[in-house]
Amino acid sequence: MAISGKPAVDKDTIVIAIGRDIAMLDAQVDNTGNSDRYAWQMFDNLYTFDKQGKLIPQVASDVKVSADGLDYRFTIRQDVVFHNGAKLTAEDVKFSFERILDPATKSTRRPYFADLVDRVDVIDPATVSVKLRERDVVFLNKVAAFVALVPKAYVESLPSVEAFARAPVGAGPYKLVSHKIGQSLELERHDAYYGAKPAIKHLVFRYIPDASSRLNALRTGEVDVADMIAPSDVKQIKSTAGLSVVLVPAGSPLHVRLYSNVPNTPLADKRVRLALNYAIDVDAIIRHVQHGIGKPLTSFISAYYPVGVDPDLKPYPYDPKLARKLLADAGYPRGFETDLLSPNSYPKDVTDAVAGYWQAVGVRAKTRILEYPAWNRLNNTHASGPMTVMQYSNAIYDPITAIFGTAARKGTWSDYSNPEVDALIDQTNSVENPAERDKLFRKIARIMRDDGHAVLISELFSVFAMDSQIEWVPQQGYAFYDLRTIHWK
């Protein structure tokens, strides 16, 4: 074994085995599990989050918000340099917003801003004004999560949106060295970075889709860190000298996305959707399939969000008898046939267990496991129906991102429509008081739960294994990797 302080390359390098391929590198376009490993390393935003999810300035040194909440005036640092050597100015900030808003960019982040941002104005080279059409109390959270800053002149010099994804330039602490789809991504420290310099000069991501192969690569010293560790391996890793395990709550509900807004299909009936929930023994899945690494969901709002967590809500009970009755009442006494998609980045055993429980009540689900990039393209374009296993990551440390993204009529990953939920989502935009905001989200969560918006499976925990001589505190309650402080002891 080559672990316990013996680097895969050297002490200036960290090699990370990842279970999901990084298919493209445009952090303005791709706001999914594809971007959660590279984005924080390569791109900076106006604001960002600290380890506990508190908003802190990044490229902006300050922001002044008008009394009516409709004008955000950002003061831009004057010492920020992009990876290509160009100085970051207010024009780049304006362009970054407008590129996301441009339908031609096909940004998955656009729905969060398209109906919200009225215009972006450059006041002077160091000042940008963002005017909103309506008050949104988590606008700054959305900026911190979704608006990666890119260089205007460089992007405009390229022939297409796709060209930037192949040769991205940001203002983060690491810049691109090479990207081989299906194989690896190599980043190098951006020595002109204005902020705290990372201790590690090179970050290398190696795509190893099989969990046991990732762990074996760690044991043999081919890599220094491995993500997406199989729950079944955690106990063994903890007892292995020279290795350590880190479990991080992701604030991310693992669920089955239901295309319930397709008329004349079983999933359009609330009773069917509820039956799919009652048919599953979630406790047994967590205990036996996930080896205890999980927690039953009581609603679509993760227990690790700051608001919207209702302690009075309980998980759906396992009640196959009730599931069969609901199916019969909906006109499916013999059940029905369906497809269940899943990316290969989620445990196949979980998908198989869900399908097995459904089979017992007559719902015959044909499972289809797809490579993550292929599944991701389908899932981002409403083509992963009639149902798919997925998660929704905590992106802005507020439940509006998960609720809007999956339950709003215009949500990027929503195939669900409920006018009452839409009306309540609109109300959250202007409610800043945490207690009142908590009440609103509890109400939304209960309505969605009672309506069978999704099939709730489990809270997710990010599981990392690494050389015990590496020090790293991952972002808590968040799916994105912040590797800026990782280092060898």
C-alpha cells in the first residue's frame, strides 16, 4: 500500500478519483452534478458562501441594496485578473449576467433570473447595478451560487457557446491545463489570483466510474482522494491504517422525479404518486442497501436547510396494502408498466430496490441505467421521463432553489404543476424574516408531500476517503467541492 503520506504524484499535487465524469466546463451553462467538482476551483462570483453557508464577498468588495430591494449596486475589486491575464471589470460582470439571460446560451441557471432581472448597468469600471423587476430576498444567494464571472472579450472572440466549454477562462484560484472527457481533468494554480493562494499547485481529477475501483486506486496510491465511496466500504476504510473517511450531509434529497404533468398517464393521478411512496420501505433501503448512511426524508426540503424543516412531518410509512388500494382507486388494480431511468452515478442497488418494492404492488418498472453525461442531457431537457432517480443539491443555502427547480411551473427540472405551490413560491420572494420564511416553506413542503410531488427516498451524504495525511474540510450541507484549502500535512 502506498498510502499514509505517500502522494500519488508529489506534495504539490492532489489526485482525486471521481465517480462522475466531468463532461463540460462552462459553469454558467451547467448547474448540475457535472459542475460541482470543477466550478469552485475555476470560477469566482461576486459573492460566495463560507463553510457554514454564510454569504461573504468575493469579486465584489461590497453591495448596496436600495430600500425597495430592486437595485443591487456592486463595488468590484480592482485587483482581479482572469486566467488569460485580462483584468476583470464591471463590463465583464454585466456580460456574465447577460450571457446567462441570453436564451441562446441555454443556461440551466437562466430560469432563476429570466423573470427577475430587468437590466444590468455599468455605472463605472468598478460599479455595476443590477435592477430587479420584483423583490427577491435571496437574490444575493442566487448570485453567489449561479453567476460565475467570465471575460467578455474572450467569450465574444469564440465562435460558439460550446467553444468556451472546451477552453474556459475564469477568475478562480485554478486554471485549466487539460480536459479529456471520460478520463481526466487537470487544473493548475492561478498564481495571479487575488485571494488566498491554494497550498496545492496541481489538482488532477481522474474519472473512475466503479466505486470499488476508485477505492482500490486509493489503496494502491494511484490517487490521494476518492469521492462517492460506496456505503458498504465505509466500515472497512475506517479500520484501514493510513486512510480516513469524511461523511458530509449534502442537503440533497434523493428522490424519483415524476413526470406528473403529462395528461392521461398514471403519474398524472395523485393517488398513483402517493401509492409509489407508500409502496417503498425506505428504512429497509437505508439500513440494508445504503448500509445505514442515509436518513428518511419527511418532505422534499432536506433536514439540513436553514428554514422549511417541519419537525411534525413524518416519513411516508411503508404500507403496501394502502398502495394497492390507491392504485385500484385510480383505475390500476393490476398496476401498470413504466420505465425508471437512473444515472450510473447513483447506487444501482437503490434503484433496483425501489423497482422491487413497486413490483410487489403491481407497478412493473423497467430500469434503465445510463452513463451520467447522457442521462444529464436528458434530465436537463425534460426528456428523462416518465420517471427518473435524481437528487437536488443545496445550491444557495435556501430551499427555494430545490422547490423552484423541481416544483415551479417554470422550474428547470420540474414536470409538476400546482397553482397553490406556484403562488406560495411567489410569496417567498418578498419574505425576508426567517420565521415567516420558515412558515411559508413548511406549508409548501406539506402541500407537495400530500400531493405526491416526488417519491422520497433518502437524505444524501457525500462520502470521501483520503490519505490520512491530507487535511480538508469539505463544504457542509452542500454538493459543491471547495478544494481551495485542501493540503498535505
